[in-house]
Amino acid sequence: MKQIVCILFIGVLSSYEIYAQKDSITVLKEVQLKHIKIRDSIYTTNTVVLSDSVLRQNQASLTNLLNFNSPIYFKENGLGMVSSPSFRGTTASQTAVLWNGININSQTTGQTDFNTINTRGFNKIEVRAGGSSVSTGSGAVGGTINLVNELHYDTGFNNELFANYGEFNTYGMDYRTEYANKEFSIMIGLSRNGSDNDYPFPETDIINENGQYYNSNFSFASGYKLNKKNTINIYANVYDGRRNFSVPTPNALRTKYTDFNTRALVEWESIIGKYVSSNLKLASITEEYNFFANIDNDFFTFGRVNSFIVKYNLDYKPSNKVLLTAGTHYIHNNGRGSNIQSETRNLTAVNVGIKHFVSDAFLYEVTLRQETNEQFGNPLLYSAGISYRPTSFYQLKLNTSKNFRIPTYNDLYWTGLGDPNLKPETSYQGEISHNFSIKNASFAITGYYNSVTDLLRYVPGTDGIFRPENTNKVEIYGLECLLNAEKNINDHKFTANATYAYTVSENQETGRQLIYVPFHKFTTSVGYAYKKLSAYYQYINNGEVFTTTDNATNNILDSYIVANLGVDYTFGTSISYKVGFQVLNLWNEAYESVLNRPMPGRNFNTYVNLIF
Amino acid sequence: MKHFSFRHSVSFLAIVFSFISCTSEDRETPIDPPPLSGDYSNGVFILNEGNFGSVNASVSFLDESDQVFGNIFSNVNSANLGDTAQSMGFNGDNAYIVVNNSATVEVVNRNTFDRIATVTDMLVNPRYIVFSGNNGYISNWGDPNNINDDYIAVLNLETNLVESTISVVEGPERLLINNGKLYVAHKGGFGYGNTISVIDLEAQNVIESIPVADVPDGLVITNGSLYVTCTGKLPFTQDETIGGIFKIDTADATVESSLMFPEGIHPNSLEYINNTLYYTVENAMFNIKISNFQLPSAPLFEASDNGLEILYGFNVHNGNIYVADAKDYISNGEVFIYSLDGVLQNQFNVAIIPNSFYFNNL
């Protein structure tokens, strides 16, 4: 019943806002719901763009940012510990994390641990729900997160320093320097975050022990316009993190984990003749983890993978209405680990596509991608869709796609357990979006369906040993709502963003909901600014989840709400500095997103942001 | 218009705040049937080990009228039992629950389940416990990375403190005490063992090491003979070896005879009743008469026939065979009770990963 009430509220809320805004005379400055900007993407699904100011307002981890600002559900093994997403009811390895368009999911686990991404290294993050294997390849089944270093030109010399400090000795330092003239742009960022993370578990006298962490991130982006037709962009990122894993019980053996990841990308954009443009990307990625099963012992297990990626894309634009694309994608992985003999693999794919504005209101697009990997059955992937915008108030989008995810290094090569004959997971999806926008508000509602076959799971044999297998078929369907609104009244500025997801993700063999996929998740944030003062309130309501596959009610993890409140004030004029104060978990909710891994209660944080 | 917008903003906030009530904290969670006023003096304890790292180990209780009570440790003590309950042992009025990944031993009254003490010191990956005189002996795998630090912790039963340790080779698992000697099966812990250590309890040191096949698991002593099931190394080790059942003369610690299994057959566990040994191979139950010590040609019963998915624990007691089904390890498990000739008598649900049965005054 309560859930129904929640849905009704959403309905009321959205219609309320749209009508309430009709009389308004001010213009919405930044509509965050917009067409995808990345080149090799599609126009017939929605993307949420989180801008720099949103990134600043949130804690540094990607988990925290997306938990409060997207419909993605997260399970976090205690604050700052291993964190995995479920995007549109899919499993953790079915969400692709891209760095400037390059897939950086771990080749060993297939996932990205969202607590090993420091958002301070980026100035834009794009969240796209739904499959996009045609452009990003394996893994983009539930959705993609693109971490972007967006380059600006002709902006001069800018420096920004951000520092925060809070309870449990939690600190963050972030320095970013940028210089750009008309031809050249460079951006360098340095960031460090850490915490003793020894928070008390609410309503108990137990302390989160052995949960301390720190990480450093270096980011670099530069662009150089060689001439009117050629631009070279160079991007780099280094992440170095160390975490102790908090102990589930106080007397347990203490462990620690280190990550070291590097990424480098060279991009050459060029215009050839009148109608053709090309884009070449060469990327090198290294990932490395070390796990110490006993913190007092030097012995560790590890995994290391080096990857080399080439992406080439040609766009042919015979008119302003038609875009024909052709591209190729090559990935080379070379990995080894404590339980994996050295293995290399090469993946190649070619793609062709067309986007055509039949009229100003109507667009269709089709992209085909032929994977050429014998081992994974040479699948032909596709995405096709239409967009129809009869009025400025309403837009209809329809999209269907076939996507896949290949088995990971662990699945294939783990000594004695891996199975080199595993098949990829295959996903067929369809979605329909209704986007409504008025002067200062936008609302989107998307219904989707996703059928995943050959789901890769670790299944126990009768000998009690877990092995990866292509198992069940999973059927996922649901609704997503996104709302943005903004209103200025004299010097008072109000903003509101909300997301809601209803997700059914069912194992077709058992007819049961997958574990750790909530039926409901709601997020909202409201902001208020008056001259140099601003305040915001963020709120999430995560529905209950099953923790066992029999969906037994005695193993349900309860729903929870978490809210944050922040206030800041900007001083200065030429050099501006902002001082802010945040209350995290304002209502002191005792909650867990993973069974018996309590999260912190109410705690406080202050920050300064200096722009010079 | 200003007034209008302000009112809407307020309403908006009101709606937002009202979501606070949209949680399931007051949802009706099924409450375990109330315990028998703390009376667990006659019945079967079923240990549910729970998921590694999830702190959801629990104890279920089957009373004499076949009623099942869940979560008795936490219901009585208002505390979690811990992370991965491995085994349990009785001594006097007490029950001792060895909680592997919590590195604790919970000491409770075996009839009320009231907690008496929690042993926390000098335990690293504890596995099993046995008793002799004033001492408990707890096998410990030690640090996962160190194959040379495995030991038997010697627990003082009066102080509930570990007062000394006895160093042994890697992977001490099941324990048996007979005639002043402690027999330790070196299953292998984080590696693979192939010996039985014999410890003199008076001198508290290892006096013999009896070589058997790889991965010794179940231990039974009867009539001066020690029987040991050896699983052999499983195929995933990429060094598969054959399993066997060994009969050892405890008088001189030598192997009297052994039954070796065909390649690819890996036996587990060992229990004894009415001059008969019981062991399992995957989901099948087998028995061997002591008087006719040879491998049977057919199983006593195949628990899969009754819907069992993963046979994860079993025991025999008073004319019944108790079998635990771990299912997919992320569901509530199930218990199947058979007569000694393999006829299903009863089945019921328990909690996550049931692994063993303990009989209290039955």
C-alpha cells in the first residue's frame, strides 16, 4: 500500500510542478535532461547530465553522487567499502563505466567498484539508462556512466581549490587548474580523500572498525587545435587507493585492499573535405588490485590487467538532415593474477549507422555492430529508434536494442573454476519515453523492458564448489521518472530535481525478484539560493530488498531514507570563496544497504571552495 | 503570483518530507514463534552457518513434538550469533558454538541458550571444539596466508580463556578425543592435508602423525579403531586425487585397512550408529557395516529424490538420519529426516546454510 502511495505522490508532484510553473516568466537556464552529447551515442534515449556544480555539492565518491542523483541502486558494504550498482534491475557487471568514452570496467570482475572512482577528477558525469552495446561494446546492458573531462576554450587562467573536513576525520582536498586560449586548453586536477571512517553504528555501541581509507587521484586533459580541421586531445588519469575493509564482527581477522589504476587517451578529431569527419581514439588502461587477507602479513593476492583500445569513427554528413557513420573498435587485454595464468585476448567489432531527420520533428536512427570474436559467437548487435517532437512541450522517444556482456577474466580463466567455453549474456531491450518540457521544468517518464538470457552466475555444484555458469533468463521491466524544475522570484532561486524508479527484475526460472534489487527508489533534491546564500536538501528513499533468492520475508533488508542538508555562503568578488556546512543523514536513520553492514548516523561536514 | 509560488514551494517541501514515512520499518516481519520459555533441554539444535561476511549465522531448534524454532540464540540473547557458525560442542551444562569468521566461541547454557561468555582471545579461523577434563580443544587454521601457524587452542573451561596452544600442521579440522589422546584430521584449511595428528593430552604435544589420503574429513572411533573418510582432492584443484575410508588401529596408530574409491568419487563426513558407518557422496547416503568393511555397491538413498539440492551436513541419532540442504547458499535451507533404512520421515525449513545437528538430551 505504501508503495502505491509513493507512486501517487510522484504523480501529484510532477503534475503539480508542471502546472505550477506555467505562469512563470523566468527561463530555465540549465535543462539537465537533454540529448546525448557523446559522438558515438544515440538520440532516442534519455541521458541525465550531472554538471560540475552538482558534483561539488556531493561527497567525492561516485557511489554517493549517483545514489542521491540517479535512479541507480547501490549496495555498499559499509561506507567507502566495496560498492556495486544495480542499474535498471541488472547485476553489477551490467553497468558500464566509461572514462571519456572508454570502458573502464575491471576485466577481472567485469565491474567497477564505485567507491574507487573519485568524482573530483571530472567536471561532468553523464548517466544513461538502458543498453548501449552498439557504441560501447560488452557490458553496457543496464546503463552507462560516462566520466567526462570537458575542455573549454578561450577561458583564460582559472584555479579552484576545494577542501572539506568532517566527522571521523574525513577529509578531502581538491585542486584544479585550467588554462585555455583560442587554440589550446589544459586542465590538471589533484585530489586526495580519506577518512578514519570509525563511525558508531546507530542505535548500538559498536564502532565501524578497520574501515579507514584514503585515495589520491590525478587527472589531466588537454586539447590543441592544430588548425581549423584537426584537434588533438590528450587525457590521463591515475588513481591510487588504499582501503582497509571494515570487519563484519569486531574480533574478525583484519584485511586491506589497494587499487592502482591508470588511464591514458589520445584523441584525434579531424574534418576531411566538406562532408566527412573522423575521430580516432587510442587508449591504454592498466588496472591492479592487491588484497591482503591479513593486514599484519605481507602476503597478498592480486589481479592485473593491461588493456589497449583503438576506436575509429567516420561520420559522413551529406546534408544537415542525415548522418552516416562507420566505425571500428579494437580491444586488447592482457591479464594475470594469483589465480589466473597470463591470458591475452583480442576483441574487434565494426559498426555502421544512420541518423536521419525526416522532418524537424521526426528522427530515426539505426546502428548495427558486428562483433568479430569467434569465441563469443560473433553476435550482431543493434540499436534502432525514433524521436518525435510534435510540439516544444512534448517529445516521444522509442528505442530497441540488442546488447551483450562477455564473460570476465575470472569467469573464463580462474584456475580450476573458470570455464573458457562460457557464452556471453545477451539482452534484448525496448523502451518508450515521454518527455515533457516547459519553460522552466521538464519531466520524463520512461517505461522499459529488458530480457537477459544466459545470465552469468556463480552456481554451487554438488561438491559445494561455486563455478561460473550461463544460467537463467531474467526479465526486467519498470518505470523511470525524471523531474527538473527551476524558478526565480526576484533574488530567490528555487530548484528541484527528482528521480523515481520502479523495477521488477525476475528470474524466469523461479519467478522471483533478484536479490538486492529494490522495487522502488526515489531521490529528490531541492535547492534554494538568495544572493550569496544557498541551501539544499537531498533525500533518497530506497525500497526494501530481498537478500536471499527464495525471497524469504525473514531475510528482507528494510527500506530506508537518508537525507542531507547543506548551506553555504560565498564571500569575495574577484577571488570568490565559499564556505559551507553539511549535515549528512540529517534524520539519523539507522540503515544498511548490505545486510549487517550499518552506515553512519547523522554526521557533520564543512567545506571551503576557493576560486581564483 | 508570488504568493501562489510560495505556497507551492511549501507544499512541495511538505510532500518531500512526507516521504519520510514511506519506509518499511514498521512492515510486518514474520516473528519467529516464541521460544519455549527458554527451554531447549530436549531436542535437536540445527546450526545454520550463514553467509561468509554477512553476520547471519543462527541456531534453529527442533523440539520433541516436531515444532521448529528459529534464531534461538538471538531471540534469547538479543545479539547476533556472528559470522559463519562452523560447529558446536556440548560439555556439562554448556554448549559451545564455534563462529569461524567472527573468530569467537559463544558459550551458552545448553538448556536455556542464555549466553555465559564469548571466547575471543587467541582464536584465528577456529573450526571445531572437543572437551576433556577442564579443557576445551579448538582447531584453528590461523592466518590464511601462513601454512605454518595452525594450532589447537586449549580453552580453560572455568575461565573461558585460551591458556595455551599446541602447534600442528596445516588445516586442523575435525577432532576426536579417545583414551587420553586427541585425534586431529588435517583436512587442509587453506591448502590440502593428508594426515591425522595424535596429541597426548597429558603432555599436550603431538606424538604421532598418521598418513592417510588427501583431505581427511569425518572421524569415528569405535572398538579401538579409528575410521577416517578422506575426500581426496577435487577436480577444481587441477590435481584430483582419489578418496578413501581408512581403518586405523588406535593402539599402535597404524592403518589396518583402507577402502579406496574409484577415480572421480569423493566421499564426505562419517557418522556411526548400530555397528554401521554412514558417509555421503554428493547427495547420496551410503552405509558400511563394521563387520563387512567394504564399499557398498549402491547408496542407501539418494536425497535428491526428495528434492534436496546440496547435501551440506548430516548426522545419525537414535534411529534417524538428519540431512541438511544448503540449496543455493543464498536461500533458507531445509532439513530432511530419514529412518536408518532411508525412508523420509520429516522435512522442514531452517535458515541460511544449515551445516550440522546436535542432540540435546535425546
